[in-house]
Amino acid sequence: MLSIKNLNVSIQGKQILRDFNLEIKAGEIHAIMGPNGTGKSTLASTLAGKEEYEVTSGEVIFNAKNLFDMSADERAREGIFLAFQYPVEIPGVSTTNFMKAAVNAKRKHQGLEPMDAKDFLKLMREKMALVEMNKEFSSRSVNEGFSGGEKKRNEIFQMAMLEPALCLLDETDSGLDIDALRIVANGVNKLRDANRSFLVITHYQRLLNYIVPDYVHVMYGGKIVKSGGKELALKLEEQGYDWIKEENSELV
Amino acid sequence: MADNDKIIDEVVANDYKYGFTTNIEQEFAAIGLSEETVRFISAKKNEPEWMLEWRLKAYSAWLKMEQPKWQNVHFPEIDFQSIIYYAAQKKKKVINSLDDVDPEIRATYDKLGIPIQEQKLLAGVAVDYVMDSESVITTFRESLKEKGIIFCSISEAIREQPELVKQYLGSVVPQRDNYYAALNSAVFSDGSFVYIPKGVRCPMELSTYFRINAENTGQFERTLIIADEGSYVSYLEGCTAPMRDENQLHAAVVELITLDNAEIKYSTVQNWYPGDKEGKGGIYNFVTKRGMCRGKNSKISWTQVETGSAITWKYPSCILKGENSIGEFYSVAVTNNYQQADTGTKMIHIGKNTKSRIVSKGISAGKSQNSYRGLVQVHKTADNAYNSSQCDSLLIGDKCGAHTFPYLEIKNKTGRVEHEATTSKIGEDLLFYCNQRGLSNEEAVSMIINGYCKEVFKQLPMEFMVEAQKLLSISLEGSVG
Ligand SMILES: Nc1ncnc2c1ncn2[C@@H]1O[C@H](COP(=O)(O)OP(=O)(O)OP(=O)(O)O)[C@@H](O)[C@H]1O
Ligand SMILES: [Mg+2]
């Protein structure tokens, strides 16, 4: 599904990702952990196509297509979804209208007619129920005045609406209370299937109790320095990052 | 960035769809302005003596006035002697029915999307078609007449309704009100007249469509709307002009009067030619619009969507004289490329318990400059007056400017005034968020802008709301790369 080879990315002349490599197959869940500022969000944003991030070398193949040949919106229509670490507010645009535009943009890309209004509202209700979101949110402006946790939930709702092939979750768990964490994780689990892959960025092992990953990677100094199964997350939780930093002191 | 420029170039090159001209034989007044010109226009219109005198009074006032310089717009001094003040279709015949309208003119309005054909018109909208200095035809007159509603060209009203015109013309915007109003009072050539009798709710939207066609001419139209006690009318104004390299002057005056318990809703979708991307050509839109709530419990509501013109300079205002009267101003002003807009409103509270509400949304893109200028005045007599103002500016790109000039003059301690202003940008983060959901830049900008302007758009009648939304997207297309 996704193959990242020797990816180097800079922002404002400062190199963030260094010879980054990662292979994600259909249906897999990969978790990425790592200290603040090591480039986790940079990775997610680069994959999603944010322009400030300059790809200096390397290659990313997504579903047999060269990712860097596509603009951010094309990538989204091709099935890449990023649940933002900091979702933005869109005043005056209701969640319903926003989602209608997004769903229909994708359908158009697939050669389908815009969705019938009734079917669309039904889909909205169904997916809101998935993350236990109150339906009043559908008429409110996107993220405007939403609490931190509500914004994160809204991201997962949108993800459910758009049924992407590759889901990038950037710290979706931070800011969620214990119940919301469970609800959001359940939502994600329900979207799990053999054709959908996830890249979950998190700081807390706790999330991985709910969303059980196939692989856990530790990122440091712009690359993956350790990979393992879910037990790696437990070790990090216990021991922190000191041992990682020591092993890789040459990277910083 | 190069790509960005290219998109802008392409879009701006084709974006003004109304830039064509109509070939009809026209007759013109001699170039320039003198007492003779004023007499010529008055004679062409077969006006009574009192009207000519009224015009001449305005002309002599104008001669003593100076072009205002205080507005935040810049342009070379206008040479009033190089303008033609009257242009009308030459072949004069009496137009009794729609079939009598010149096919060329019909074709023009077809092309503009407002066919002169009652049955095919936007459901239930009566239209007065004005081209250059003359009203072409007014539709639905007969069915309106049955209710006692008068909807005709102002020239006709001067001849047929002299009492109403004498009583109200200049009662809200006096001849010497300001430089351009004085000019208009001297040389106005046509426009619309509406009278809604007591207790009548006008059963359809009334509308005037202004079209500049002739070269080197100025457009000076005059609109007068009177809503008698307990009546209601919703009025719409639209306009376009051909693309020309030289600037053309449009100096209109609109006067609204509401008596006790009456209401006028006046909506404008202004789409005069804005000039090309280098700032060449375009209309100078210098307009005086003012409403007077004369009667108690009366209401005047202005809604404007301003997307066109090289320079826009207008302040639709309300004089709230009647007790409990209400004034409203909802505005969306968009500037792109080298356009300049200095627009806003004046709310003059005179009567007790008068209320006003201002919602202004300025959107600037390209190298344009967009200013909001608003005055809220509470007179000594205006106990418990209340105003709320919301002025928002949105910037697209970093070469444009947004400015806000709110003025307050409060002479009554019981008055309450609330003012809120914001400036925001369509930031990279917001665009990226929309892109990430599969929306192209164009789709994203259009959605963001429409969300931003929602409060104003919802004031417009349905068909015009859709039109305005489209227009806005078109005028901003390509402004984000
Ligand atoms: N727009 C920017 N301008 C300059 N530096 C930036 C910019 N965006 C990110 N960086 C820098 O790039 C580095 C990596 O940032 P990134 O957000 O990818 O880290 P992260 O691993 O997601 O951290 P966290 O765990 O705190 O979310 C940081 O040092 C950050 O300051
Ligand atoms: Mg991050």
C-alpha cells in the first residue's frame, strides 16, 4: 500500500526526515512513537502533501502511484486521510456542508454522481453514531468552538465518512478523556479491515491497548531507529527514551 | 508561485463574462458638461419646467463644489468635460409591449441571463431594464398597477406622477448633498421609480437591471422608492458593463422613503466591469444611497454584494427619524487585482428607540485595497438608540490591504453602541485542511468565503443568493494558487 524509501525532508532549510524508510501493507496498523520534535508530524504532513515541507530526495509509492506526482487534494481523493494533531476551524461552514463537498469531491474523482441528499444524511447519522457524536455538531461550523476532544472526535468521524485507504492519525489520543479515548479507539477499530492501513502517531502506550498495532516504530532524529511488536511500546512506557537516545547519540 | 500567477492570469483573462458591447444606433449629447447639456437632457426627456429648474439648481451648486478627497482610494483627477452625459437608442418608437423592444437589446439581456420576457423571467420578479441613459422597458407593470403599485422609469414618473416626485425627489439626498450627488441631480437620465400604496405588500420582487453600453459615457441613474404606510417591498438592483480600457464614471443616487410601519428591503449585486488585471479600465462607482425611515416602526434594510468596479465609493445609509424605526446594512465587498473599495454605511439615529445593525464583510485579494467606513450617529433626541456593528476583513495573499474606519458620534447617554471588528487571513493551514479532505484550492476558497459571508447572503432573496455566491467564487477564482 505504502512504500517510503530513503525519504529526506527539510523545512526552511533545516533537515527533519533523514533517509526515512517504511513499508506498510494493506490491512496493517503501524504505530510511531518518539520524543517531541523528532519529525513524526513532519512525516504525516509530507505524506499528506503539505507544501512547506520540501522533499529533497527519496521516493514514496502509494498504491502503485508516485505520491509526489499528486497534489494534496488529489492524494486525499486517492484515499489518504490525515487526522490532524491540531484541526483547524472553518467559520460559517457547517460540518454537513463540508462533508458533502468532501464526499462528492471524492465520488467525482471515482467517476460517481454526487450523493443523493437523503443517502448522505443517512450516512452522516450512521458515522456520527460510530464516534458517539451528538447530531447537533452536524449543523455547527466545522470545529468552531469545539473542545479539544470534540475536534479529535470530529477527525475520526470525517475519516469514517471518507473511507480512506490509508489513515494517518497524528496524536489523535492527546486531549481525549478516558471515555472519549475508548470511543475514538472503538471507532477506529470498526474501520479496520483487510484493505485499510493505519499509521498511528502517539506518545502513549495506553492508546495501543485499544488500537492494537501490528508494528511499533520508534522515531528519533528524523528516522526509525527501532521497530518491534506491541511490546516495544510497553518497554518505552517503562523506560522512557533515554536508552534510545544513548544508542543513537550520533543522530542529533 | 509561477503556477499561481498563471492561474490568476488565466482566470482574470476570461472571468468577466459581461464584457461585450451591443451594436445599436444611439444618439449622444455633445461631449462635456455645461448648462446646455443639462437643458439638452431635460428637453430629450420632455420634462416639465420645474424639473429643469431643479436640475439647473443642482448644476450651479455642483459648479461651486470640489471633488472629495477624503476617501481611501486613489485615481487620476476626473475630467468632467471629457464625458458624454447622455446616450440613448436613436430609433425612437413607442414601446407598448415586449415585442416592440429592439432585437439587439433583447439579445443583450438574453446574453446577460435576464431575458426580457415576462413568462421566462425569474419567477415573480418584475424588471426595469435600463441601458445607458434610458429605461428600455419595465415588465409586469399591468399586474402591479392593479394593486395600485407604480413601477416605472423615473422619466415617466416625472411626467405622470409629478406630485409624488416633487414631494420626495431630493428629500433624502438633497441636490447639494455631495459632489457626485449634485452632479447626478443635474444630469441624471433615467432610473426607476416605485410607489407602494398604503397597506400593500408588493407581491413580487421589483428589480432594475442597469447596463452601460456606450463608450465614453457616464451613467447617472436615479432611483426613488416610496413605501407608504404599512406597505412592504423588496427591491433588487443588478448591473454590468462592457470591458473597456478607459475608466467610466457611474454616479447614481438612490433615495428610499418609508412611512409609518412600512418596510423596504433593497438588495444590490454590483458587478460593473472591474478593469483588467493590470488595473486598466473599469468603472468608477461613486454612488449615494440613502434611506429615510420617516414613519414610526418603519424599517429599511440594505444588502449589498459588491464584486465589480475599479473603484467603489458608496455608503448606503439610514436616517432613523420615526420612533422605533430600524436600519440595517449587510455588506459583502470583494476586491481583487487592483480594485479599490471604500464602502460602509451611516446610521443616523434621530427618533426614540431606533435600532440599527451593521454587518460588513470585506474580502481583499491580489493587490487590492478594501476599506470599511462607517458612521453611527445618535442625536440628542434619540433616547434608547441601539446599534450593533460587526466589521470583518478577510485577506487573501499578502499584497492586499484591509482598513476599517469606524466613527461614532453619541449625543444621548441612553444610547448603546456595540462594535466588533476582526481581520483574518485564509491561511495555509486552513487551505491544507480543506485540500486534505479532497477539495481543490478553488473549491476550498469558494467554500470558506461563502461561509464567511453567510450572514449577509442569507438576507438576499433565494435566486440572488445563488447568483451572488457564484459571482463571488468567480471574482476570486485563482486568487489562491
Ligand atoms: N513550519 C516550521 N518551521 C520551522 N521548523 C519547523 C516547522 N514545522 C516543524 N518544524 C520543526 O521540525 C521539527 C519536527 O517537528 P514535528 O512537528 O514533525 O515533530 P513531532 O515529532 O511531531 O513532535 P511532537 O511530538 O511534539 O508532535 C521540530 O524541531 C519543529 O520545530
Ligand atoms: Mg507532532
